[in-house]
Amino acid sequence: MSLIRTREESFINLNPLQTGGRTNAAVRVTAASYVDGYSVCDYCKGVLHLIEKPPICELTKQLAEFLNMDEARLTLGAREGKFEVMHTILSPGDAIVVDSNRHYTTYVAAECIGAKIYEVPNTGYPAYEILSSAYRQTFDEVIAQTGNPPKLALLTHVDGEYGNLVDAREVGQICQEYGVPFLLNTAYTAGRMEVKGKDLVADFIVVSAHKGFGVPGTIGVLATTEKWAERLFRKSVRYPKKDIELLGCTARSAAAACLITALPYVKERVKDWDEDVKKARWFVEQMEALGDIEQLGIKPTKHDLLRFKTPLFDKMAGQQRKRGYFLYYELEKRGITGIKPGQTAWFKLSTYGLTWEQVKYLFGAFEEIAKQG
Amino acid sequence: MSLIRTREESFINLNPLQTGGRTNAAVRVTAASYVDGYSVCDYCKGVLHLIEKPPICELTKQLAEFLNMDEARLTLGAREGKFEVMHTILSPGDAIVVDSNRHYTTYVAAECIGAKIYEVPNTGYPAYEILSSAYRQTFDEVIAQTGNPPKLALLTHVDGEYGNLVDAREVGQICQEYGVPFLLNTAYTAGRMEVKGKDLVADFIVVSAHKGFGVPGTIGVLATTEKWAERLFRKSVRYPKKDIELLGCTARSAAAACLITALPYVKERVKDWDEDVKKARWFVEQMEALGDIEQLGIKPTKHDLLRFKTPLFDKMAGQQRKRGYFLYYELEKRGITGIKPGQTAWFKLSTYGLTWEQVKYLFGAFEEIAKQG
């Protein structure tokens, strides 16, 4: 029996995981057409990124260019890309420095390698900001403790908790100064805004295409510079075409064909990023004006992922029959979904991809609910 | 612009990579409905295999049961599952024994770990058989060279070169006798025929669902026994719900929802396996009767993946304007595809999923082409 999901058709979906991955009609046609497993392998000559029909070879070149890096490969997602870089560079016990706002998979990938993890602290309430200078301090601590700089540093370009955009170029320059390879996780930036890896002094960029490029999962991009390409994309001794770290081929699915369809749209949509941020800022302003609501993270926000501290709704929950679930159901009644059920003291949402009309409708819904209290 | 692929609608597709992964109508509806990235995460409580809506928690239980193992997780494919087992068990320099008919990804995954690879030879032309007794000999060689049995043994249940089915239970018993953990790669068996892991004395089973369960990629299954579950599925110290080796969650895509839809069909289709083998055998018999064509691998075959040595077509190629490509184009004219363009001295094909009528039509096409010579 088929399973039916209508979230994107029937609701305004605010789930930050999902707003940048929403597929458009053209991508859906490709997805349906290439639905079967190994569909992109019809004319394979041995390696995914060299397939000419559909033009995945051209896609990977364009992705490298789009990210301003020298070489790119498809991966199965951002976490898989992070693991591949770590597995190439780190041995068990080696030090890695990561920002404390990082996604859990950054931590788990480093744990899987057996690396020693040092975290760059954020500035705490209310901005939770990662300052580039804190990388310098953490590097110095690693040197003091181990005698050497870390073997790798990772920065989450925009994190999934506060939507904070970090000055990656400053972090990259500090990495360069200390001779530390720099891995930039752009899961929440690439595909939304322009990301030019070499301008940010990045040695490695990982992308989540099903999070940021409007394609089905699971697929990502791993891009690097000439300096690292040979090592990261080292070949099997026995199978000289096959990338060892990628286990040969990665996104051997419709997702690879969909990314070909999606890329031209993505190249266009990143040009609208300033307008996307404007919508998010307008929404924050309106929400805070309701009183007893505070946007956490840097202000004004530079991203669509918004975290709100909402004593207003939390107090209301105490009066409601559905308790903490009331907000979820009140929004649902108004055709809005994507906030975690049960959360009222704080919640995250993303305004990405909404029109001005939708953002206004969204605020109107919150305002209406707030005024019931 | 959308990309269009009509291989499954317009052709009889013989590509062995693709015949077991062909999606049915019900699966396609689920795929279209869950097309967006992270679509299965709508009601996530932190871990993919515990999601209740869609019922992935029930799916993983059913998969463990279907494979007669104690615990199962979704992976991103068979190669990823193999890597995860190897990465859990092996340190660089450790010995792994694998059959020489193994998929290239078995070799590359072991290379990625830095393991020392020992290969169990096959019997050579014409059967290229992997005898269980050869595992015993290879184990003895490893012991003679290193003083210890290998840390892991892998068997490809049916290989992708000859379609040879190996007696996995005998290999499993030898592994048990030597105290060697036993990893069984069922990419070409599970989903086609019944595979009961514990009956085969397997410690680990990897499945390729986009190869054998009729679902979109990329997705697989990794199953193990009580004895190994805690180690293989060890949890993050910081994130106690997250499987370290899986980097948290794997098939966070439509593929997971599709596997829920597909499993009941797969449970039914494995009951028809004897008939599938009968069709393959009939086809082999007819082809060999054309003369100057020989099926390689064990005989009579026990699988739908067939490798033919075809001097008949090779000689014809010499007379043709299109040379080695003539066979590909002659088949294409008759609505048949999936044989590698340019190959006439030998080729592989799979008869899986064809009706008797289609198998007869297929042979008729080859016969017609042969008689042109």
C-alpha cells in the first residue's frame, strides 16, 4: 500500500530541516522518471562523477565552480562528506576543533573516527555567537595541551540551532595562519546564499543538497582545492578509477539526476537571498512586538532559521486543555506546520521560500493565537 | 528542465544492476509523495529507525525478522553496510578474508579501512566457483602468515560476475569453527530469494534494497545478531540515541518510506524464486543450443544473473558495419536493452522479473539476430 504525504501541498511548512530541500515541479518530474535504483547508471563507464548521460560529469564540474572550489564529488549528504574528510585527515587520537553550535553529526563523525574533539565556545545567551577569535583561543589551548595545532578545524557556516552566520573567511584565515586544514559545513548556506569556498579560505566544503538545493535525498557535495584533491579523492590500487573514500560511487539514485535539474534554479534563487533575509527580519520584528517573545542568536538575523524564546506562549499553554500542544494544533488549524509538537517555551522555524504574502499570513496566525491568551 | 528516462516503460531491461530494483506502481506513488529531502523526518523523535510515522520502527523490526537476524538498521546501501561492519571490527593492518568474486566495493571498503585483504580463489574457468573448503585453506594461510585467524570474513552470497550462489551455511560453519566473524553480502539474494541469516551462521548481513527490494536508492539494510548488536550499533557518548557507525541516521529520504510499501510485495515475490530460476535455466539452455555460446559460472545456474561467453556474436561483429556495437543496436531495435554497448565476446544479463512470455520473446530476439550471421 502506498504512503501519502501532503505536507508541502496542504501546509505552510516551517520545519528548518525541510524548507531548503523542497522540490519544484521540474525536479519532481525528474525524480519520478529516475525513480528506480541505479537509474543514473544506465550509461555508466565505471564512476558516478564521470557519467555523461545524464550529464553528471558536467554537474560535478558546475558544482565545483558554483562553490568556487577546484574539484567536487557527489556524496550521500553533509554528514557523510564530513566523515570522509575526517577519515582522510585524522587518525584516532588526533585533535579536531569544531564550533560548539555544530550539528550533532559533526560530533558523531569525529567520535566515529576516534578523534579528540575540542569545541570552540559560543558567546552564550542571547546571541550564542561563534567569534572567529575563539578559534584562535581554542587552537592555542590545543597547542598548550598537545604541543601541536589540531589536525583539522570545522566550522558550521550557519548552525541549525540559532541560524547564526559566522564569518567563515576570518576563521579560514586563522586556520591558514596556524596551518590547520579548514572544513566548512555549508548545509544551511550553500543553495540559499552564495558560498565561494576559496574566498573563505576553505580547504573542504560539504553541502547537503537535500537540505539546501531543493532535491530528494540523500545527496550532498564534497568539494576541495587542488592542494587536497589527490589525497581526498585517492584511488583504489586495484580499481584505479574508483575513489576509495567514496567507496566508488555515492548518490547512485534519482537524487543525482534531480540535482542536474535543480542547479539552474538554485543558481537563480541565491540571488534573492537578501530578500529572504528581509522577510525573516520583518517576521522577527513583528513577533517581538507581540511582547514576551525574543529571537535568540545574532541580531538582526542573517538567516531564515529563527529560534524564538516564547514565554508568551508558554504562559498560555498553562491555561489550555491541550497544554504545550495547543500551539501546534492552533497553527495546524491555520494550515501551518513544522514546529515541534509540544514546544511552547521556545521553538525554531524557518521562513525560507515563503512569499511576502505567506510570511504576513504566518505572522497573522501567530498574532491571532497570541491574542486568544 | 526535467530529465526523462523511460527504460523500464519502453524496454525489456536486462541490466543485472537494475532488474531487482525495479519499482512497482505502489512504490512509485510513495516515492512521489515522499519526494522531498527529510520527508520521513516529519515526526522524528531523534533517530530514523525509531520513527513511528511513517512506521520505520516497525519496518526495521520486520526486516530483522525477514532476514532471521536479531537487529536491523537502514543503511545507504550494501557497500556502506560493509564499510560499517569493517570499520567496527577491523583496525588498519588487520586481516580480512573475502571471496575473489566479491564486488569491487568489498575490496575498496577494506582498502579504505587499511585492512590486509586475503582473497579466497575461485575454481577458474568455466564455473568460477567459490568452494566453502577454500575458505578453510585461506584461513590456514592467514594463520601461517600472521599467527592468527583473520579478524573478519566476507562472502558474496551471489556474485555480480557469474551469478554463482555459494553455500553460505558451510562458509558460516567454517567461520564459526575458526572463531572468525562472518559478514554475508546478500545484494543479489535478499529480496529475490529467502535469506535466513542465523540459519547461515551469519554474524552480519548487508542488503542492497535498491538492488534487491524494488525501491528507489540509495538504501540498504544492515542486520546482525544479539552478540554483535551492541558493538555494531554502539551509541554516541554525547548523544545517547545516535548510532555512531551510522552517523546518526542513514536513509533519511523517500527510499525509507518506499521500503515500507515494498516489503509486503517482496515477502510474496521470494516465494516465486524457483520459477525465476527455471526461467533463467530455460533461457540458458536455448541460448547454448544456438551453438558457440556458453554460460559461465555454476551449472545449472541457481540465479537470474547470467554470464555468457559468446564467440558466435563476436565472430558476427567482425562482419558488421557497427562492429561490436551491432548486438546492442539489434537488441534495442527489438525493445531490449541493458547489455553493455560494444560487448560481443561475452556479456552479462539478468532475466529477473520477466514473465515466461518475455523470456521467450527475449530468446527469440537473440535467435533472430544469431541467424542473421
